[in-house]
Amino acid sequence: MANNIETKKKKIVSGMRPTGKLHLGHYLGVIENWVKLQNEYDCYFFVADWHALTTKYDKTEDLRQNTLEVVLDWVSCGIDPNRSTIYVQSLIPETAELNIYLGMVTPQNWVERDPTLKDMVKILKTKEGTNSQISYGLMGYPVLMSADIMTFNASIVPVGKDQVAHLEITRDIARRFNHIYQTEFFNEPVPKLTQVPLLCGLDGNKMGKSLNNDIKISDDEQTTAKKIMQAITDPSRIRRDDLGHPDNCEVAFKYWQIFGDSDTIKIVESECKKGERGCADCKRQLGTVINERLAPIREKRHYYENHIEEIEQIIEAGTNKARVEAQKTLKEVRKIIKIY
């Protein structure tokens, strides 16, 4: 007899801070991977607006708009609200409640040694003109992150290799909760290692909005073409017919390796080495290739920009679905803790 029982997909939870319109680093490093995961897992993707407050609690004037911009980019890039649950963190009060319970069982030194928290504190203290006071909310960031994951009792969290240690605190908290309350309720989420291609900014540094070295997913063709012309190339080439060294081309050739097809990459490499391809011409062609790759995404984004109510409906529907699952978790947690 055929087995008609549908295999329940494992849950994945992942989020992103609302920093505004996303750039190609976000697209290649995170969103493309999320799109693939939708086919295999029960995915919950959230805009982490509470986490944004841990370092920018005094800069909230654009927070709501930035939240919408993130969801606009996600949906345009292929995050399907019919296959994935898209929600806003602050609209799930159950996560805040779970954060309280988890905070009660988490030793202080666990939080203080969290590697990501240490990095965030270091960055905060070195930024000029920034209030370097470390808030209670920032110190509690690792526990809140754990609550994000455990609200849906996720089994898997997609991370880069450098983030595995950061996930350990969630596993530790889940294990400690289960031990204290003599239960096996919470999963100890395991990392799903993802190959995150590092796309450097136009100046060779890490791509970032604050560095003004990024190409945004939502940039128009003219803006993208103009930005690409700023990309660093082989510093040894002065004249157009100088022999090139693609391996020393700090930005442009790396972009070709990501956005070009194998045949074109070979041609670009060969012509550069022979001095048959000038850097300016090379970047003009590269801009065209990137624009072609992003054209369908931008067309879809343009539609949603003019139908923003559909994005708001996606957020509302996703949040309602997420709350149903979150309430199931909290009902069980309250029973386990024996709280009134």
C-alpha cells in the first residue's frame, strides 16, 4: 500500500535587520540561498526590527520604511509567501515572552562570551559620534536571537562557517532549558552550512551601505552602470593596451566570475592578459551583464513598489501564520514551566 502520510518538513528560521534597500552582497550571500531552501524546508524568514534597536535605538525614523524595503527585496528576489512565512519580529509578542523565560535560565557569562556580541560591542565602541554605552538590550541580544529560533522550535539554522559558534548559545540554552525542566521539548538546532560568496564592494572593501561602495538590488540600470565604472581593476595597467593581470583585478574580474558565464569569463581573461581589452570597456560590458541578471528582479520590485499594499498584506498574512505557531510553542512552554 502506498504511504499517503506526508513527510513533515523541518523548520528553518532566519532573519535580517532592516537596514533599508538591500545590495548585491545580501542577494548573493543570503537571499539566493533562502530561495533554494524554500523547496526543502518549512521556512520562517523575519525582519529583525527588535535587533535593529539593540544598536540604533535612537534612530528609528526610517525603521518602518526600511522594514518594507527589506520585504520588497525578498519577494522580488524570489522569496515566495506561499511557500515561506514572512513576518516582522516585533509583531510576534510570543518571542518577547519566550525571551524572558530563556533569560531566566541563561548564565550571564554565556552571554558575555558570545562572539557576535563581542564584535558588535567592539564596532559600537570604535564608531565616532556614536553613543558607545552598552545597553541592557544589546547585552541580551544572544538570548533574543535564541528566542527567535526557539519560538518556532526550529531544527535547522542556515549560517556561514564563521557563524557556527554564534549558534552554539542557542543549542546550550535549549539543552539547559530541557535539563532544568526535565523535558525534551526544545530541539537543539543544528547549523546548515552555506557557501556564502563574498562580494566585495566597488572599492575592494566589504560591501556596505555606510561605505557607499555597494550596488543595490533596486538601483536602476543607469545607476548600476555608473557605479560599476568606479570598480577597482588591475592597478598595474595604465594604458588600454597594457598587458593585464586578471588575478590582480581586485573587483571587476571577481564580479565577472560571479555574473559572467564560463565562455565569457574565458574571453575576458584572455583579452585582458593580451592587452586587447581596456578596463573601461570591460566594466561597461560588465555593467550590462549585471543589469541583465537583475532585470526580472527589478521589474518585479517596480510592480510591488506601486502596489505596496500587497507587501503589507504579505507581512500581515505571514505574521498571522507565524503567531499561530508561536502561540503553540508558548502554550507548551508555560505548561512546562508551570507558570500560571
